[in-house]
Amino acid sequence: MSSAAAVQRVPDDHLSAPSEGCTICGSEAPRRPVLLLQRSPDVALLACGECRALSASRLPDAAFLKQLYAPSEYASDLLSARAAVRSAARHIVRHAPVPRTPGPLRVLDYGGGDGTLSRAYRDALLADGFDRAIELTVVDHFVDERADREIRFLDVTEFAGLDERFDVVLASAVLEHLVDLAWTSRKLLSLCSPGASFYARTPFEAPLAALVPGYRLRWPRHLHDLGPDFWSGFLQTMGFEGRLLRSAPSVVESDFATRPLRTAIARLMKAPASVEAALLPDRVGGEGRLLWRWVGGWEVVLQVDGPRP
């Protein structure tokens, strides 16, 4: 098992009991150690042989996470530059089909913060000639309804009671933060109208951490590492019918104007896997079958048809 330098140490009294079984799919089979996330107390990144997710062996409690994500303590730098946001939105419009349903297009952005990506997605659709009304709903912590009055903002505490259907669901750079990833994923899928597009972007950093000495995983902000192997069976794991429409290295989260070196390196690292995924799609998703795995992040587009009977 390789070691990875911890971004922050979680004290023992704020960690769950060690779990050999998988907290995502519920498999009770022991998981394989991959990386050490922190020492004293030890927390490891474990690989599930059933759903093929990589998750921490112990998870932070609600009190620790509330402090970790308090607005005074946390500011996400993902897709922070305007150019990167616009590029990501156009990328999603290009790859996530919009269902042909009557009435307005209903979009749910889970973990969407102040709606930055949602607004850019709406603008990209309109620029592409979309001629129907677009209704945006954003779910997140610490919601500030003054951020954009054209968007409906819901606090995450209201999410459990949400009982609507959406045509497009966005879960960009959020699922890796969740202790209750399985419950939230099933809830999001249940909110999809038949044929809806589900877009997700998650870290896939464990291969880089194993290869590059000193590479730092973003523990404890990232509790899971979810690559193509996990996403290939995601719908089946969660008990839903549908199709995997896209599985590829994720969009680069920076741009050349603000972070030229980081952007260039990221694009170079993702390029071989992008070519491999495009030319040899059957390799994507099988454990050990994707030859180039050092990409840092993964994304998928799913067509969700509904719960399995």
C-alpha cells in the first residue's frame, strides 16, 4: 500500500469506526488497501471488488464536515475561472443530450454552489439555439438566495423531501465529498424523468498518487476516488435502468489565461486516455483494461430510464 500526504488530519473522535465492507454498494467482502490517507489514526483508501469504488476506510462525522465546509473556511477552486466555466458548460451541452419533453427544460444542479455552472449551462444552451424555457434548481449548503433570482436555490436539508422530475441532472465535483454517496446518488437518479441526462464529474487520482511521489490526495475533502471502473457499473449498483453514453477523462478545470502551466499539464495527461476512450470504448470500465489511467479526474453522461423492476 502506497502512502499519500494528508491535506488535513481528522482526529479519532471525529471518525467513524473502521469498515472493511463497502459503504457504497454494501458488499461485506474485505476491501483492498490502495493508499494511506493519514496516520495516527490511520485512514486508508480501500478498493471495493464489487462496485470498484475507492473510499476511505473511516469517514469524518457531520460536526467535522460542517466545520470543514463552513464558508469562512472553504472556497472551492474548481472551475473558478470564467473561461473554464464557460468551456465546461459548452462541453456538457455537447455531450449530454437534452430530452425532447414538452414544456420547460428542468435542470437540477446538485452541489451547484451559487449557480455558476448552472447559469453557464443555461447560457450555452441558449447560444446553441435552444428555444424552450429553462428552469434551474440548485441544491447546496449555505444557500444565498440573493445569488441569482432566476434560479431556485434549495438548502441541502430540503433535498430529501424533493419530489419532482428533472430532464438534466448535474453532479459536478460533488459526489466525492459525500459520506452518504449511495443514498444521494439513488435520490438524484429517482428525480430523473425517463430518458433524462445525468452528468457527473469525480476525482480519479489514486493512479497518480501511486505513481508520483508526494502527490497529495485532497483528503478529507475527498472521501471517494471514482474512476471508469466504478462508473461502468454505477446504474446497476444503484438499482436503475439506463445507458452509459459517455465515459472519459473529465474536462480540465482551469484555463490557459489564469493557470497556463497547470492547464497544459492537465491536458497532456488526459490526452492519451481521451484518445483511448474514443478509439477503443470497450476498454473503458473494465478493471485494469484502460491502459492510461493517470488523468486526475473522470466524467460520465448517463441516460436514466428509471428504477429497475
